[in-house]
Amino acid sequence: MANHLTDQPTRHWTGAEQPLTGIVHIDGVAYRYMGGYPRAVPAMKQDSLNVEATHTVYVFEAGGVKLELVFFTPAFPQDLDLLSRPVTYLTWNVASSDSKSHKVEVLLDVDGRVAVNADNQQVTWGRSQVAGLTVLNIGSRDQQVLNRSGDDLRIDWGYFHLAVPKGEQASLVASSQAIGEFLKAGGLPASDDMDMPQTPRDHAAHLAVVLPLEVAPGQTASKHVLLSYTEEYAIEYLNRKLRPYWQSNGETVQAMLAQAETEYTALEARGRKYDDELDGDLARAGGAGYRQLGMLAYRQTLAAHGLVADLDGKPMLFAKENFSNGDIATVDVLYPSAPFFLFFNPALLEAQVRPVLEYASLPRWRFPFAPHDLGRYPLANGQEYGGGEQNEENQMPVEESGNLLILGAALGQAQGGAALGQAQGDWHVAKEFWPEFTKWAKYLREKGLDPENQLCTDDFAGHLAHNANLSIKAIEGLGAYSQMARGLGENAVADDYAAAAKQMATQWEEMARDGDHYKLAFDRAGTWCGIRFSGSIFSLQRYARQRLPFT
């Protein structure tokens, strides 16, 4: 969370320290390349940082050596097994920057806090042999699997693994003395710590590796390791514990790590090609600034999700609200991220909406509108936001009903390659959950044009009656329902709801117009409708004037 990788300790997204410390010896002189400590060790000069879809690349220089540090996660949305595989490759590429030969040793030290929520939790550690790998492991002693939910929390069941290829000629140790011994003697302690369990606060064992590299002029020396955090169960959905998707076929941790190492070279090449192609597409579409924003959006959109397998093996993808309410599968979070998944792999959007639709079809969800969420991460056992399943207080009836109707139509078009408004497509989600979509469309037809006092996705702004933005959402929701009906061969229903949406769009423009702009609320002159809906407003204007078919 700094401009340079050596400015401060590495952290969890909540800000809690989970230090990965990197120190390099160059001809016997120590420099830091990762982490803020120890401060007595000078930091290498960071020359550059490049963030791509699957790679983060830092370049450092000191002591006549150029060090390229590469984090690579093969997060390909088109490949669910790889997307779910919990492995990041860390690679050191070292070259001479002064045309001289150099002796280099790189240290990576992993603090025990990486495996727990708080530094007062006791941890245990160990060493495993896997085909082609030596693996150091650390995890909480108590392993309280899926025992609580919330926002500012870190996983504390499962194990962090530092997996080192046996061909890298590395030294490994589980010891809290690794950094001190490396700085003093250039090596590691001779023995693993065995006095466990301990807490990270009490200097519990760190996991550490030292990799030697010989640097000759004009050549690059490379070494890599695998970083992994595995959990037996990742999500609880309607009181059933679900495993990560990569385990849907019963794959073991050791088999997963071994396969990941075997595929390293091929995946690295595939990732570079993928990054370059996406980079070029984004730059051609909008220039260098757009390319950078697009790469960041790619990383950000994928980050806060858990991909699991249902009991029948179907993929389920659960989003988490971060620094908000900690909610899981929030519909007005799924909705704005949907274009990403529709573009890269619509099956992942279905994997997000299916759990919500299944929940909404149960008798326990007794409302005529769609739910807001499925609980708090990682427990998706039923809505907890607002009135939950008990009452309509602090719900988002128009917001979420419109969202799911629009997403249902988008899925049918994207999965089946249908043109907008056409019957061709894959409408299996619409068909399976047609009673729910129909119920919500009826609700929006009755309540959506001039919404009652209620929340929208901007719930921090509080309740607002006669919300023009929500009205747009309702109108487009009805248009989406019309498209789904057309796709299912219900042409009379499709015509009826298309006509209703068209009429409501004409009414909307009359109700919302306030001189040279549109109102935020129909009864409040001098307010302004949200700019992010401007595209929708424009389409509604054209539609109301019968210049284009409703899309």
C-alpha cells in the first residue's frame, strides 16, 4: 500500500500487516527489495512497476545488479480450474547492470501472520515433500472452518504453503531467526523451529527460502517459487459447506501443487501472451490511460470473489463487499461488475446469479421483489441486510428486481449469441427461474414508475421517494423481461411488457424533465439525475419518441 515495495510491510487488503520480506545479498552486501523492515538494510532502487492482467512486475537495481521481481497469477476467466487454483508464482530474474559478474542470493521470508486473522492466534508449521517440490506450511492451530462472518476479517483456516522446486538448489527453513541469520552469515538456520504452537506475536516460526544465482554479463539468471493458501471449505451456502472449485474432482493439495509446478513454463508463456493481447486491445480502444485503468479494473473485478463447486459440481461465484457491510452475493454489486463477466466468460455471471435465484425461489423468501444479498461473507445462508427475511424495512425492492431482470436478459443474449431483442439465444436461466422473473416484473410494473420511499444502491445517501434513477432501472427491467419472454417463445407476454416499458419511458421523461436537465426525484425541482445513468436516459429519450425499438 505504497509507491515502492520497500516503503512498508506488505499487507492484507484491510491494512493488517501480513509481511513478506525480501532481502538480497549482492557480493555479500545486503539490500531490501520487499517489505519495510529491517530499516537498517538499505532498499534497492525501484526503477519501475508494471501491472498487467496476470502479472505484477517490479524492477530494482543496486550493487551492479538488475532484479526483476514477478508475481504471476494465471487468472484466466475462461478457465475455471486455473482461475480457482490458489497459486501465485514468484519469480526472480537477475542480470548484471555493470557488465560484471556477481554472486547473488535472494531471501524470501513469510511471517506467520499470513495464515491467521490476528497475531495472538496460535499457529503450527511443518515441511512436506511433493513430487518435484519441497513445501513449507503454516496455519492456525484451531482451524475453525467457516465459523464466523464479517468484513474486517482474514481467513484463519487452511494453510499457507511456500513451495520450492527441488531443481532450484534452494535452502529452506521454518524459523523466526531466518532474517537475522541471513544478514549475519548469508545463510539460514540449520534447523526448523519445533517449539509449537506459538503465536506470531511471540515470534512464531517464519517460512523462509534462500535461492542462489550466479550472474554473468549479458545473461539472466532466474529462480521461482510457488505461493499458495489452501482451504478445505471456502463458502457456506444455505448451510452446506462448499469446497473451492479446483477441488470439485477431489484433487488433493499435493497433486494441485505438483501440477502447478509442472505447468509453470507453459502458463507463464500463456500469461504473457494474454497480457499482451489485452494490453493491445485496451490501448487501441482508448489509449495508454485507458489501458492502465482497464488492467486495474481487471484485477479489481476478479479480486473479491470466491469460486466454489456446489454439491453437484456446478460452479458458484460469490462476491464480497469490502469495507462496506461485508455482505456476500450483493445483487447491486453483481450488477455493475456484470459487463466484465459477460465479456470474458458469461458462465461466471451465471455462477453469480444462480445462488441468488435459487435462494429467491425458496418459500423462506416471501417478498414480491428480489433479495439484496445472501448474508455476510463467507456465510451465504440468507439475507441479513435491512429487514432480512423478516420485513420490508431497509430493502431495495426496485433496485434489485431491476438488476436481476436485466442480468437475466443479458445472460440469455451473451450465452446464446442473440442479437438484442431477438429470440435466438440460450435462455435456460430465464426458463428455470421464470416464476421469479415474472413476479419481479409484475412488481416493477406496479411500483416501478414512481417508486415509494426506499433505498437504492447508494444506500449511504439514505431513503428517497420518487427516485428517477430507480424508475429508469424499473423501466429497463421490464424491457429485459420482455426480451426473456421473447426468447422463451412467450410473444404475447413480450409484446405486452415491451408496450408497458415504452409507455413508462414516455411518462418518465415528462415527470423527470426540469428545464435543461432531469430531476433526481420527480417531486424535487432543482435536483439532478445521476450522471452514471446518462446512457440509459439517452436510450429512453429515443425510445419514448419511437425512433428506435426498445433495447
